[in-house]
Amino acid sequence: MLDVPTTFRPTWINPETGKPRDWYVNPMGINKTMPLWAIFATILPAVGLTFLGYMDQNLTSILINRKDHRLKKPPAYHLDMLVCGICVYPICAFLGLPFTHAATVRSMTHLISLTNYETVELEGGGTMTRVHSVVEQRVSMLAIHILLALSLVMAPALILIPKSVLFGVFLYMGVTSMVGNELFDRLFLWSIWKEAKYPQYDYVKTVAFTRMHYFTAFQVGCMCVLFAMTRIEDAAVAFPFFIGLLVPVRTHLLPKMFTKEELDALDR
């Protein structure tokens, strides 16, 4: 079952006193025993966390506002970061709360739930699901955050929810967010033995099959490294910096491995 406190208090318990920590996080540490050098030493992992939050926020915004999603309202990327930097992150830091930012899977699932799709026939057979329109509104997000606020008083009910139910919800969110993702579309091509049977996506028409699969394998390799880093505790702290390395990989390494035309078709 979910481990939810039935009282509104910080969840970390001081092992020395057996009492919850104070609401305000003292930057000098518990009982003001934090050495001055340690405060400055935390800048390094903080840079990684900052970069991870920045990348997650912007990458999610870019994925959501792709042209093929046909959204009409402006994205306001920088306004999101301004609100987080001025209002959200300082409050979370002083109160010891988790930093909040855009979650890719959750955001994509919300977009999919508001999207009307149409099925389009491809040349040579097969079909493709394409976005027809999106019901853009603020009601669903308002309802979601109202329910989040109500969770503060719904602890007696939340502790009755099995964790397996949440795992099922997360699995469903992950699987449904694969719809329309070109990486997974290209991965599914590996299960089709005859190249003549491939669905005629735009990149299938313009890129050689071996080069297309080479690019997909490269992406899968990067994804496996990222997943392995999240599973290895000693390497997890370097995860944000590996994410940062993907920028020079895309801007400097990939152009040496693939032509501009291939990248324009495959990396969208």
C-alpha cells in the first residue's frame, strides 16, 4: 500500500530525536554542524540538477509543441522557466520540497488524452495515425491540481491504494506515450523481415534502410546507457552530466556519422 502520512508534516524523521524535521531547511545543516566548505561543495551536484531540470523542462515543451501536434496556443518556454526560477524553486529549496518541472511522460499522456486522431493510409499499404486536432483548454489541468491539493486531506483513502495499481497506471502512461514516437516506430520496423513491407513513412522513402537502422541502434544504445546509470547508485549522480553530453553528441558527433539530409529526415 502507499506510505502516506496521515498528518500534514515533513516526512523525514530525525534519527537522533525521532521527530520530523523542521519545515524550514537550515542551510547550515542539522544543529548548524554543516562545515562551510561543504556548502560550496554542493554547488557541483547542484549544477547537474539545474541542468537536468532545464533540459527536462525545455525538451518536454519542444516535444509537446511539435508541429505535427497542431497546437495553436504559443508555448512560452522562457515564461515557464522564469516562473519556476523566481517562484517555485526558491520555495522548494527553503522548505525541502522536491523540485517540480515538466514530466515528459505525464505531459505526453495529457496531450494524448486531449487529441483527436485520424487514420491515414500509406503508400504501398498500411496505415498511420495522425493528429487531427487537440482540445486546448485549462480545465483538465485545473482539475488535476485541485485533486493534488485535496490529497493533503485524503490520506486515509490514499493509504488503501495498492502500489501495484500505481505501477499499472505508470505502465499505461508509458505505453500510450509511445504512439507517434518515431524512435518506437523505427524499432517496430525491426520486426518486419521484408523491407518491401515497411510502412511508407517519410524517412522510409528518403533514407537507406541500413542507415536508418544504424541511426535507430545508436539511439537505443544511448537510451540503454541512460537507463543503466539510473540503476547504478554510484553512477546516478553523473546522470545529469551525461544528459548534457547529448548536446555535443548531436551537434558534433552525429553530423560526422550521418549526412544532413539523413538527420533532417530521422532526427525530428
